[in-house]
Amino acid sequence: MIDKVIINIKSGNGGNGAKSGRHEKFMPRGGPDGGDGGDGGNVYFYVEKNINTLLNFKYNILFSAGNGGYGKGSLKKGKKGRDISLAIPEGTQIWTDSNDPKLLYDMNTQEEKVLFARGGKGGRGNASFATSTNQYPLLFEEGEQGEKLSLRLELKLLADVGIIGAPNAGKSSLLSVVTSAQPKIANYPFTTLEPILGVVESYAASLVMVDIPGLVEDAHKGVGLGHDFLRHIERTRVLIHLIDGSSEDPMSVYLRINNELKLFSKDLQDKPQVVVINKIDIPEVKCKRNELLSAFSSNGINPLFISAATTEGVGALIGRAFSALGELSKEARLCEQSQERVQVPVIKPAPSANREQIIKDGDDFIVTSRRASRIASMIDDTDWNARIQFYGYLRHIGIVKALEEAGISSGDIVRIGKLEWEWE
């Protein structure tokens, strides 16, 4: 099962605005009509109920939305970039891929469609810069760049009942007889190497059951892929703790597995458990049934005895599982979901609010301004009129005053984005 992947997403760049003037008969200077660029496409995630692994992301790790179209004359706005929506299984957590990863969103309902990377805003055409004193502006904007994010997707299966236990306890055999799932079954430990889901139907009711690969000592430390397996148990509501009755000390095995759950997460330890002793069809297990019952009862546990091989006692087990689910009140389930779901802000692009800053580097003055840089990237620095208009724009938004307060003098170099010139 592919349940953990790292991917990169990129929203679309905004299209550049256009510099254009109306050219009509008898109107040699008909005014500016450069249209705005189109916004870049967004990147969304949504839950698709018909998929249950992250396989679609294994071989394709870069997902890019479309770029916005360029603006054109006659006030034609550029086309908006194509959005992309990425389908993920229910129960997928989305983390930042960094040295200090942070959970961004927990996708556990099918109704969700979440925006993760917003497309860059389209640049303004020169028509947007027209004023009463500048009736033919030569200024227009470059489109904003889209966002690039590196994300880690982790799938935690959502199931009503999880079957846990030591390796070779008979978990896969049990799943195969109560559902239509067909897990690999063999008489050796670690036959199951990935969680397997199945649906149990009883009259008008049904539940989803998952077979969790066998847990070993120090699973909470990651031994035997422990973290990968324990992660899937977190989303189950009830646990069937299956114990091999033919093992040397079933009670010790039970306590050891529960200790691993506790060390990994106290929430796992507190989940309702149906304790089941398997392989009652084996004569030596049948002979020590009373002994096992006494040992578990002395610890306040009332185990069921079954044989996954002959299905003896399996009906009673399914009944107990449905009862345990029913005992979880509606209020408890809602509380469980609210605790399970981590409400955190989704990563969003940097705010469009412009923060001007002057950085002095020797005799150079570097201006950081999103809006000024986008115009500077498009300006024709050989056009004196365009440079005069740009200077007027810088004065209008307060950058000239900021440079003067920073001590700029004639001969110093000013850099804004890709544009560089000598101050006069």
C-alpha cells in the first residue's frame, strides 16, 4: 500500500498586462486600451471515496496549474489559468515537507475541497494606470508568480474496526471469513505487510474492518514498520485484539501489544477492545480454555474464543463488534472526530498588501516592493517618457520619499526588481 508520498505543487503564474493604445480613424491618440492579464490557476485537494491509496502520486510528484493568459489591446483580459484538483483518499493528512513538518489539513470528509495554492494575480494593463494628468500611460504590470509548495501526504485509513495482534495470530484469516477481502494467508509471521480493508455486512447494518499487520515489541519506536502500522490504528473506533491461543503465554502477548499501543499514543490505549483468543479448534488450545479464561478474567477481561479456520465463535464476535460500536454514543463519536481533526490554517500565498522596504548595500539602494517590482520588470528603460512616468508612480506610492529619508544622493544606484538606474 502506498500510504506516504512527497509531492510538489505549483499554482499558475498570472499573465502580464498589455501596453496598447487605440488606433482608430481620426483618433491618432485614442487613449490606452491595454487589458489586464488573467489570474493563474489554483491547486485544490479533494477527497475521492473510490480510491484508498496514494498510488497516483508515486510516479508523478509535480502538479502544476495553468498560467494566466496575457492581456491584449482593446481592453481584452487574459484568460484565467486552468485550475487543478487532486483526488486523495479519505483520511489523508497533508503536511509541510520540512525539517519541522507542520500539519496543514486533515482530509477526512468527502465533501471537502480545499484550496492549497492560489494562482498569481494577473498584471494590470496600461489602461489601468490612466489618470487625468496621464492620459496615455506607458506603465503596465508583470503577472504575479504562482506558489510552489513541497508537501508530504500521509494516509491514515478510516475504519470502524481494526484487527490488531502479534504476527501470525490469524488476523488475515479472520478478515477473510467475515468479509469478501482476500488477504494473503500463510502459516508464518509477517504474511501481511500492508493494511487490508473489508466490509462486514449483518442484516441491514455494515461496518468497515481493517487487518493491521502484526505488531512486535518496540513497534512504537518504528521497529517492524511499527509507525506505519500504528498510524492506521489511530482512525479505527473499536479494536479486535486477536491473540494466538497456541502461543506460549497468551496473556503476556496481550499485555505486550497493549503496552506498544500505550507508548505510541494514549488515545490508542483508550480505544474499546474486543479481546479474542483464536485457534480454539486446536486440541491443546481447547484443553486450556478454562485456564486462559481464568487468567484474563483476573485482569478484568472477558475474552471470546473463536476459530478463524472453522468459523467457530465468529458470529458471536461480529455481534460483539457491532455492540461495541453501538455503545459509542453519537456525542462521543462527534467528540472523537473533533479531536481527531486538527483545525489549522491552510497555507495561502503571501498577502497582496505591499510592503515597501529600502535596503542600503554600500552606495546601492535596493527597493523591495511587490507592486513596483512588477512594473519595473516590464518597463522599457530606454524610453525616457516611461522612466518619467515610473518615477511619478514611485513618488505617488511613497518610495521616493523613503529613498530620500534613507539618505540617497546623486550618483547612487537604485535597484527595483530587474530595473537599475543612477539617481539624479
